[in-house]
Amino acid sequence: MTTLASRSVESDSQTDPEFESIDAFFERRQTDRVIETLIERLRNDANPRRLLDALLLKARLDLGLTPLQTEALVDIPEPTREHYEERYLAAIRTVGELLLARGEIPAAWPYFQAIGDKEPVAKAIETYRHDPATADPEADVLGQIIEVAFNQGVHPKKGFELILDHYGVCSAITAFEHLRGDESLRTECASMLTRRLYDQLSENLRGDIANRGLTRPGDETATVAELIQGRDILFEDEAYHVDVSHLASVVRSSVLLADKPSIELAVELAEYGRGLSPRHKYEGLPPFEDVYADHSAYLKALLGVDVEAAIERFEEKARASAAESAERGYAGPTDSLPAQVLVLLLVRLGRLDRAIDVFASYLTEIPESNLACPSLSKLCKAAGRIDRLVTIAKDLGDLVTYAAARLELIKTEEADDRDDGKSLSRSERS
């Protein structure tokens, strides 16, 4: 007797060679070959979910479970459940790796995301190169990769680089403004922005200079500072050579820069900005009200140029801001910024004792959660001056910090005594 199910199978097998070959294995009772064939064929299938299902089907059969999963995972008895979970994770990884091997990075990410492993996807993104000539514009693979790399945090540095390379400085600045938390990442991205804008400015300056017939020997390799030196005409009639909003944004980000070459480029960008018409200059937040002049002074100090003048410049801003707060009778949201920036500058210059002085003078009332600079405790510990923290805490009437600092001193002294004892013991043995 032919059942409805058998008629359906016969009908399908007559019209689909894939089903016909599978049916042949069933007729010969070669169920192992069924699973092997399924997995082999589905490795090239456009739908990776089918391969995952086939791998899970094999896992269920190997573990003695029913082919169709009708029970909840928690209902599978141990130790079978543990083994099934292991096979489940392995199947997901297998599909993810297959997609990466095909270059389908966005499709692979959900599988690795499910098992909490972003490293394979990050490695694939690191080596990704976008070729507009061969890319399908409707697929927007680049946009999908940027979404995974940057927005989902799999490889934000590479994602930012792709934004900068393929969507330009404007989009990169917008992306940079949404970066939070990882200071080292922000530093790397600020450096990329600085170099890219510097290159644009250099190229545009050379073009303008050539058009004006002002070319001098060596201009083809000259720095921005050298290109504008003695050429005030370049700024006449409110002229500019790069988007002024981009210039202001990149210079503002320059306080994050850590490597000398990038800082040197940022100084030149700031100096170029100083030559612009007042109409093209943006007002900044304290203590960088004059975006270009103030950032130039800060950055030059990091390079060891006019250091004392820069420290005095920002200390005067801190004093003025504190005086305004006292006169108003309350502190505004930006009133502590000049002192905090000064502390950061002093820390970067290695002048920790002076940083402690500034903090003690202007920032002791600021909650640690509102600080962009190191706390007083961190400064004193980094400087090896817990004794100063003891004194300052006592002057402020801060019993908790005073007690903590005294305890820290005792702990340090005990550690020193132990180290001295070990050294003495080694000396006696020798």
C-alpha cells in the first residue's frame, strides 16, 4: 500500500536529482551516507543555516537522540546534554569558518558572535581590502563590514580606517565623535585623522601655490609650515585650503595624540589654523577657547618647546576660571576643565609634584566620576608621595582619605622592611 508520505517522496524524487540521490541511500538503508552526503553538499550551499542543521542532525544521531529535536535543551539528560552542547558550539564554529573562508565576513559574524569569539572575524577584517571596481554596489559589503568592525566593536581600528579611506574625513570625524571608553583606540584614530587631513592640506597648498606661480625649490617635499612661511597671500580674501570645520575638529582631537610625529603634524595644522581669517575660526571650550593658538601651545609643550610658557598659560586659565566660580558662588560644568587639562599636561611632561599642587589648589571638590584627569590619590601614588596625600587630606578634613593614605604608608613601609630583610639574608648567605 502506498501512503501519502511515500507518494510525496516519490513525487519529489522524480523532479529533484538531489532528493533522488538521498532516496537511494535510504532505500539501501545507508543512513550514514545520507548524513555525509548532506553535509558535503551543503558546504557549498548558499544558505549556511542548512549546513548547521545538518551538523546538528549528525550530532543528535551520534549521541543517540531522536533525529527531530522536539525537546528543550534542558530536558536532555546529562552527560548527553553536555556532549550535545559541545557539538552545537563546534557546528556553529564550522559554519562560521566556512563563511570566512569564502570571504563572507558579515555573514560569518553572527555565528562567531553566538559563541562569543570575535578573534577569527577580527583577523579576517584586518586583511580585508575593498576594491570598488569589483564590488557589487547593491550588496554594500563594505558598509556591512564597517558595521561589524566599527559599530559592533569587532575591529574598531580597522573599521575606522575603512571609513576614513572610503567615506572621507567628514564621516570619519563623525565616527570618531562616537568613540567612547578605549583611550588607546581614540589615540590611534586621532592619529589617522591628523595624518589624513595633513596630507589633504599639503596637497591643496601645493596646488594653490603652483596656480599663483609662487613655487620655490623644495616645495614638492616641504612641510605645511614651510609651504605657508612668508606666503601670507595664501590667506588673503579669507582663503582656506581644507574644510575649516574638519580642521577645527582634528585639532581638537590632537590632545589625545601620543607619538611625536603625529604631534608635530598637529602643531602645523594648528599653526595653519592661526593664519585663517577670524570668520573661519571656531570658538572652543575652556581652556582651548582659541582653538588653534591654545592647542598649538599645548602640543608644542609636549614636544619640549616653550614648556614653561605653556604651563603658565594654562595655569592662568585655571586661576581665572576658579576666580569666576568664586565670584558666582557656584561652579559651572566647564569651570574645572582648565585645571584638569593642566594636570594632564603636567602628567605627560612628567611633572607629577606640580600636578599634585594644581589638583590640590583647584580640583579637590570635583567628584572623581567627573574627572578627565587622574585623581589626587593616583597622582600621589604615581609620584611616590603618599606623604603629600596624608597632608592634603588632613588639611581638607577628609578623614577617609587621610586614614587610607596612612594605611598605604604603613603597608609600603612593611613591604620595604621585608625587601630589606631579604637583601640582608642574601648578603649573609654570600
